Amino acid sequence: MNNETPPTGTLAPALWSCPACRASTSEQPGGCPNCGAALERSASPTEPDLSTRERRTLTRLLWLGFVLGVPLVALGVLNAVSPGRPVSAALGEREFLLLQAVLCTPLVFVCAAPIFRRAWRSIRTRQLTLDTLLGLSTGAAFVYSSVAVVYAWSGAQPLQARPNTTELRPELEGGVQAVAPTQHGTVDPFFESTGMIVLLALVARTLELRARDRATAALQQLAPLVSRTARLLLPNGTEEERDVQLVRPGDLVRVRAHERVPVDGVIREGISTIDESMLTGESTRAERGPGGHVLAGSENGLRPLTVEATRAGSDTVLDQVLGLIGRAQQRRTAFQRATDRLVAWYVPAVLVIAFITFIGWASFGPAGASLTYATVCAVGVLVVACPCAAGLAGSVAVVLGMRRATRAGVLFRDAAALERLGAIDTVVFDKTGTLTEGKPRLVEVVPNIGVTESQVLGLAAAVERGTEHPLGLAIVWEAVNRKLELVPAADVVGVLGKGVRGSVAGEQVSVGRLGFIQECGAHSELMLGEAGTHRQRGHVVVFVGAGRRCAGLIVFADSLRPSAEEAVADLRAAGLRLLLVTGDHAETANGVAQTMGLEEMVADALPVEKFAIVQKLKGEGRVVAMCGDGINDAPALVAADVGVTLASGARTAISTAGVTLVRSDLRALGTARELSRATVRTIRRNLILAFAFNVFAIPIAAGVLVPVGGGLINSVWSTAAMSIGTIAVLANSMRLALYPVGK
């Protein structure tokens, strides 16, 4: 089998990244130099995700916010829209304002504390974000509302009552009052608006953290593959268990049967079979002996091994895979990038408008009340301009799109996958377990002239008895199923990576590769034509030699999935570029590629090489989907614009990939693409709706209707503006729940 030295490389170090803008990464903790948010460490398979604590804290704050905010908003709206202001009538006007202040104060100082921290960091670093506007709006509205309570209790009348006559026609005056009602000289607080801002911000942040938790689940799934300790073989022959981080190159490590190899290294003693499927993609175990290389995370077979470490700890290939996954996850979704661009000009524009509003009213406002009007209007601009629905514009559409996809048999892991799948123009397929079933089985025994199938199978099974090689076990199992009588074999010798030979009834029998049976003396009637035919179909061919001739062939096949050819044909018809990239040998991969009609193929690809191929395609401007089924595909699955796996794939592949096809039917990719396009269209509309009502309300909040007889916008109307935007976003997103998709 293959004893080549695996590629060297350095582990991508653990990164600290910005949870807000994702624009900065560092190998040390600290603050984001762009937006000021505290950097968070990327998830590690052996450590809990460090965002879990923040998510739990935020969940508690959200529950507290609902307990305080819902009564605050409900009472305020009820009191404003009901005739006779029933709440104020029952409690008293000043007492009702005091109750609102009591409910709102913990909302601001406790629930909104994370908002203020992020806002302050963004101001300090001069990188304005949506948090900047949220913090300023919340703080300004609360301070202003507190002053309004003081005015109410002092009995002051800081505003001039609106005159009874206006320059408007009588039939228009009522409409102006309805949009911007006057309160006849009183200063209305913005407690309801403050509560609404805090609640919607907490909901959006909670959804974001939950999505990030799903995105890091792949690394947590890798924990069973990472060995924490290794058994060092000391010079005196004893074994000592040590932390794997303390192992150095040159140390001898003992690996018992069925244990995972803790280091990359070279076998110095012992012969066994190694399962490296999670790294190489090979569907069968590889035989390894002295001089053979093994990788950390691979599983040993039935016999113990002594391995000399060449790389340990953070230098192993497995850790390189984990590092690649961690780096690839540091990316923003399309929706987040669009929101970032929008916020980049929206926040400064709102701040400028609020400043101009304040200066304008302070300079030209009514005598004796100019500063009051300036303050009311500037705060009103900040409050109504706060696009709270923007935080829900993407998350709600994504949730409903995911639910619709689930009913169609498609599971999306996160928003990035749902958003990007519709834009793909290139699909990279793994072979084993994706296009094929991933379970090689004996499909045919091809006897040579003058030999029967039973004779070929019986000879091969006789020398394969006692083996632990998967193909040898399959041969023996097939002979048992056919109730063949096996003649005991003598002088059985297994040759690593080539095959096994022995004497059966006095005749030399060899089973394995073509070159191996030739070495054993079988030079005639080699059946090369039959072998070539099966290899072109992607089959694995085992030769059986008897004496000086080839007795026959035993053919193994990893069957193609029933839907694979149709799915590939559909994707090709859609104009997508299709590639096969697999860890299997070239001759087997080429046979599958020809059967599937895939013109581009790369074989013998390790995980790092698959990752590099995906990155190269993306560097060419391609939007890439990677279809794989195991941890060997994990770096490429995460590095691709969207990773796709099947429900029958490995648990880690399901956690790493962005899309899982529940029915293990590749034709479902078409359904997933339809839903992706529909979701992206919905998100774009939601963004427009989220900002439209706020932008419309800004000039009213700035007081443009006051000179023509209107009043100043109050808390209920600003809350209504936010509510209408939120309802519009929810209604538009609900259409996804009924979106028709193809079967």
C-alpha cells in the first residue's frame, strides 16, 4: 500500500476575531481596531466555545427585557390610542410617567449594557456601526425621557401650545395632527421607544449568536479524534502516559489495538491496518508496517504499533485541518456585508441630520423654547432613525427559508449557506460516500478459461483466512456465504501493500495486485483486458494467481448512488462547472469520472490539497459549492462558498457543511438552489422595508410639520414607525413559508 510521507505544514494558530465586524483577526486577545468590539477566540475541538457564556448572559437579559419591556410598551400604546387615556386616568399622569421610568431604568442600565459597551468602543475607535446608533438612540431617548418626568412633576410647560389657527386648509389640518400630534405644551417621554429599541436589539443579537454557535459545531464534533495523551516508550522499555503536547519529534509512542494515533510519525515496530479515511478519503484500511507513515487521528487496527513521532501537538496534519476550518469560518455573510455597507453611510447621515436639526431649532425655534424644541426634535430623529427591523431583516427570512427547506428534505446550517447556494457556478464533488455509496463490496468473480468462480473464490479465501484487510475479509465472507469448502493453506505470507501468498493443496496461490502475482510466478493469461474494463467503471480489481497462470479476478465496487448521474446531468444542464476531487487512486477515480461524465478530475488529494483547490477556484472568481461526506472534506467544505453533504455522511461532515440533503439524494440540490434565490430576494426586500419607514419618519421627527401647524412626533408614533417596519419585514418573510419548490 501507500507509504509516502505526508505533506508537512504548520498549524494555523488559534485566532481571536471580531464578533461584530469580522474584519480583524489576531493571535492575541484584545479589542477590534476597526469597531472596538472585544475579540473572541475561535472555537477549538478540545475547548468549549467561548461565545457560549455571552449567549447565556444575553438570553437572561432578553428574558428580563421581555418582563420589563412588554408591559412598558403595552401600557404606553394603550394609554395613547385609547380615548380618555385610561392608564393615566387610573394612576394619574405623573404617576404613570414614574411607572414607565421605573420599568425602563433597568432595561437601559442592565439589558442595554452590552449595546452601550459596543457603541462606546465604536465611537472611541471612530468606526461607526449600527451599535453606535443603537447606543446613542437608547441613551439620548432615556436621558430626554427622564428630563420629561422631571418637567411633569415640576408642573413646568416647556413647549408652546400649538396655535388654534394654521396656514393649512381645515380639511388638511386633521391629517397633519394625526401624523405629528401636538401635546399642547407638554414634553412626552420616549420610554416606549427606548424599550422597543432594546428588545429588538437583544433579539437580533441573540439570533446572531445562535447562528455562530451552529457555525462552530463542526470543530466540537472533532473532539473524539484529538488525542489528549500519548503512551511514550521509555529507554528502559516501560510506558508512560503523557500529555500529547509534551511529545517531541524522535520520541517513541506505543499505539494499542483500536486506539487513535496521537502523533504524525513513522512505524518502527509492528504491522497493522490503519483507517485514515477521515484524512485521505480512502474507503478501505491501509496496511502499514515498519517504515510506513501514520497520521494523528487515524485509527489503528487489531495489532499494536510502535511509532516514532515526527510531528506532534499543533504540528500534526489533523491540527492543520482544524486550523483551516477555523480560518475559513471567519467570514461575513452576503446579508451582513450588505448591511455593513448600508450602515456605513446611514449612521453618519442620521447623526448629521440630528445635529443639523438641533442647530436649526436652537437658532430659529420659538422664542423661549428653542432649546427644548431642538432637543425634542434631535432626539426624535435619533429614535425614529434607529432601524431596529434591520436586525431582523435577514434572520427572520433565513429562519423561514430554512423551515421551508426542511419540509423539502434540505437542511441549511446557517445563513451564509442559504444565501450563497443560489449564486454558485462551480460544484466540486468528492467520490467516496458522495457520488458513491461509500461501501465497497464484492460484485463479481471473473474466472479464467477452464476455471470456475468457486475455484477462484475458494483459492483466494484459503490464503486470506486470518487476514484483517477489509477486501480479504470480504473474500472470506463471500466464500462462507456460498458454502464453499476451504482447503487449509500453508506457508501463508502477507506482503505489505501488495497482497498475500500461500500454498493450497501443493500449489502456489497469490492474491493481490497484478505486479504481486507476477512476482509470485503467475505470468501467463493475466486477463488484462477484463481488468481494464472493470477499472474504467471505477471498480477495484484483485488478481488471483494459481501456479504460473492467473486463475481469475475478484471485482469490488463502490456503487454509484441511484440519483448521482441524474443530479450531475441536471447541474451540467444548468451551466455549472463540475469537478471530481477525491483521495482515491487515479485509476478508480478516472473510471467514476468517465461514468458520470465529469471532464475535470483530481485524484490522490489530501484534505489540504482539496482546500487549496477550492481556494484556487474562488481566486479565479468562481462561486464554489463543495460536496463531501467526511472529515477529510471538512476544510474544503468550510472554505467553499457553501458546503454540501448527505445525511448518510459522517457526523462531522454534517456539522461542517452548510447544506445537508436529508434523503441523500443529490437531485435535492436543485430545490436548495431555488430556495436560496427566493430567500436572497426576500432579504433584499426586507432591507428596503426595514429602512423605508424610518427614513420616511425622519423629517417628521425633525419637526418639518410644525411650521405648517403640525406638532412634534411623540413616543407612541416613533414606536409605531418601528413596529410598522418590523411587521412589514415579518409579513414579507412569511411568503417563504408558502414558497413552491420543485420535487
